Amino acid sequence: MKKVSIYRPTSVNEAMQILTEHGPSAAVYAGGTDLLIRLKNRLEQAPSYLVDIKKIDNLRYIKEDAQGGVEIGAATKLAEMADSALLQNRYPMLVEAINKISSPELRNASTLGGDLLQEVWCQYLRGGYSCWRNGGYMCYGAIGDNSYYHSAMGGRLCYAVYPGDAATALIPFDARAKLATPQGVKELSIEQLVPGDMMVDGRIQSHVLRFNEILTSVVIPAPKANLRASFEKLRPRGVWDFAMASLALAVQTKDGKSIDDSRVVFGGISGKPYRETAVEAFLKGKALSAELGEQAVAVALTGAAPLKYNATKVDMAKGLLMSGLARVSA
Ligand code: SF4
């Protein structure tokens, strides 16, 4: 394992100062379920300085806010989210998604912030290949085995899929992320937070956080009236594995029957949680019915650009759209 130095700041400001001092060679350390593996794999981009934020007060909580929504501290464990009566009551689809992340043991260690900002799990990166994300100048995923960890919706430099489930499930609720930055608090939608492979501070990452910014919380607005939602996930094994394809779906009805608004977000198929606005436009005004899924599939993912070995991800995602619409129509 790569040798590192650890800081244990007691405030967000102190943590930001340390991150600023060391630049991109430092990184925030919370649950460690992604970061420690990057260190173990001795990746080029793995940090030399860890800024352990577990001792900072006020980063680990789930509470109602004044507007009837819920705010979740970034260092809150996934298991704490899964056990929260408040979240189970207000956003059962989110809890369903959290319960499908990895295994119970890892949910006890992983944090919400870590799930949102995790590094991709492309086997070439994790195997230490010198690819774009690891300080090199090519993408092995685009030309090698791309059957599992790679995008079926195209890419720029890196073709790895965004691996997190929490972001996919938070987007249908219009959740927002709060960031502490040296310039003050910044708020972003979850889509803005994880837009896919981006060059930030000279390195490729899936999120837009700069080296000295810290994700502090996620705010979920009060649930909309007449909202029906479902989360579906296909993976090789029933636990542990990342999604081959997933779908977070939410439909809001006027009268319990016709769809007024919707969010259709696929995971596991693209470098970002993939919001399928063509299906959302198609669903507007339609009556919930058993046939709706088949009709919606005809307009779904028309922009797919599968690589040599992953066209099946597109079929899986379309199958999830049919089963998701069947669930919310029942
Ligand atoms: S998909 Fe991304 S992480 Fe994988 S080899 Fe290509 S550049 Fe590296």
C-alpha cells in the first residue's frame, strides 16, 4: 500500500486549509471503501496526504429542514440512511437504492459523500494501467474488455461508467449538494455535481469538486404530492456488485392516473447518471397503464453508442424501464 500521512482536522475550514496547502496530492478520507483500495492499488492519482474528516462535527446527521425537506450530512453512513425512519417515510425509493449498494458490511463503512464522489471501477484503472485517468494517454476500456464497467452511451477521454447508486436515486427528487469552498458555500444539483468525465485540476474525474472543496451535505426537497417512484438494479450477483444497469424512476400524477411530471434516470450505462429526457417528455400527459412501458421503450436511449462488448447494457436498461413503469402503474 502506498505510504501516506494523515491529518485529522476538527473543522471544515481547517480541512480546507490542509487541502489547499497540499493541492491535488491530498484527498478527503471518510469511509475509505474507495480511497483505501486506490492506495492499495498504488494508482498514480492516489493521494499522499489523507484529510480524515470523521472527527469533524456536523457532517454526520439526517434532519428535517425548515422547508419540509431533509438534509443529510456527507459523512453519514449508508447504513444510517437505510435505517432512517425519516428517509423510509419520505423517500422510500432512495432507501431502496441505498439498500442495493454493495454489501451490509460496506454500507456500515461507506458514506453518502463517498458514494457520490467515488472513483470509477474500470478494471484497467484499478489494475494500474497507465490510462487517461491514471496519468497516461489512452483508454484501454474503449478497446479492451468493456462488457461491465464501461459506457454504452459514448464518452470523451474516459469510457468508464459512473458507478454510484445514490446520485442516480437522488436526481428524481431534485436533490442538491452543498459544498464548502474557500470562496464560501456553493450549491449544485446532483446532475451538476457528477456530470461525467471532466478535467478538473489537471486530472480526469467524474465530479466537479476542486482539490480544496468539500462536499458537506445533500438537501432533498419535500416530496411532491402524488409521487410514485421505483429503483431497479441489475448486477451479476445479488449483493456487492455494481450495476450493469439501473433505473431510478419517479412519476408525479395529477389525479393518480395521468402523468404530470417525471424523472427517468439510468445508472451503470454512462459516465454519469443518465437522465433520459426523451422518455420524460413522452410520459407527460400519458395515463399510467400496463402498456406504457412498451411504448416508452421505443423512445428510450436512441443516443446509445455501445462499445464492442456492452450492447447488452442498453437492452437491460430498456428492460428496467418496462419493469419500473409497470411497478409505478400497479
Ligand atoms: S475507461 Fe477510463 S479508467 Fe478505464 S482505461 Fe479508459 S480512461 Fe482509464
